[in-house]
Amino acid sequence: MINLEDIVRYCDQRLDVPGFPDYPGAFNGLQMQNSGRVQKIGAAVDAGLVPFENAAARGIDLLLVHHGMFWESPRPWTGVLHRKLEILTRADLAVYAAHLPLDAHVELGNNALLAADLGLTRERTFLRFGDRDIGLITTAGISRTELGERLRARFGTVTTLEFGSAAPSSVAIVTGGGYGALDALVAAGVDTLVTGELKEHNFVFAQEHRLNLYACGHYATEVYGVRALAAELSNRFGLPWEFVPSANPI
């Protein structure tokens, strides 16, 4: 049994949570405390009602999530929000969220781990947010055909737009909603992007700017970071951990 404060302090320092910019309302860090003790760690992508129910049923008392509980202006604690809080309180379940800090982290980040999974080598960063870069550019070393095959082997169905080079020298990675990264991609001189989610208008942009775009699923590309963080905490603090999966196909 470990003090919750010790784990939170480690996570904050490891991910540079206090100094990392994020979207308004993201509230990275501890979002829900428990009675102060942790015996089992869980990891999930989303702080949803069903993941909370599943975590509670598995005896988890600290759940690490990528998409936290708060993204909007304050709302009344009624309906689903009240049910979430009820589950967390009854199960003595704490919630720790890390959004952009866990996308961009050099070792534990979604981008870095997806790159490693694809056998791509880190080259530099791009896509400025505040005073930090949140996107990753890798040295390809493989053809466009091989890249597509590796992506389909890992993610199954991949939305594929191939208007760029057949042998890209670099591949950019922005997990999750990378549809807003295309201007920065072009500015960086890269024509190939692996991401989670695209928008309809990205098709025309890709045609006009001769880009290769691969959308592999927002959820699917962001399971890496929370799992890696949970595994590291397990090793450091000697606690068991478990991934709480979702059937999210988006």
C-alpha cells in the first residue's frame, strides 16, 4: 500500500505536468483523490462512466487516464457526472489525468511509443503548442507501402490518403486528433503523417499539398502512454497494474 501523494508527486515530476501547456479545462494531474492509499493501479484512455465502473469492479484505486474528467466550463453535478462521482467515491477510486504531457513525453509519450512500435527513429519535434512541441518527426527508412502495411497490422482498418511521395524521408506522428497539424506538417517540410483522426476537409488539403495521411483511430493511437506510465509506476512502487480497455472504435 503506497501513499497517493507519493505517486502523484512522481507523475507530476516525470511528466512535467505543472509546466506543460494544455487546452483550457484539461486540468492535468490529480482530478479526484481517494482516502490517500493505493494498492492497485489502472490505466484507461478515457475518464468515462463505464471505465470507472470497470476499474471499480477490478479493485483499482488509482486510475490513470489520458482524457480526463473536465473539458468544459463548470456544470452541475447531476446525471452522468453525479453517477461518475458516486462510483469514484464508493470505490475510493482516485483519477489522475495526463493529456498533452503524455502525448509529447520523450519516453512515455504516445507519439514516441507509437514511433518505436512502427520501427521509426526519432528525428525532431514540431507542432508548437504554447512553448512546447507536441508532435514528433521520425526518420522513415521504409517505403509508403511498408508503412501502410505496418499500420494495418497494428490497427486493422486505417483511413489512407496517399498523395505524397512513395518513399518519404520522414514520417510525422501526432496521435489522437492530428487533423489540425497539417499546416505545421507542410511548414516542417514533411509529407507523411500518422495520426488517429482526420476531418473531411483534410482530403482536399492532402491532394493540394501532396501529402500521405494515415488515420488509425483516436483511441487506438492513445493507449500507449497510460499503459507505459502505469507499468513504470508498478515497477517503481511495487504495485500491480491493469489496463481497462474500451470498445471505442473511433
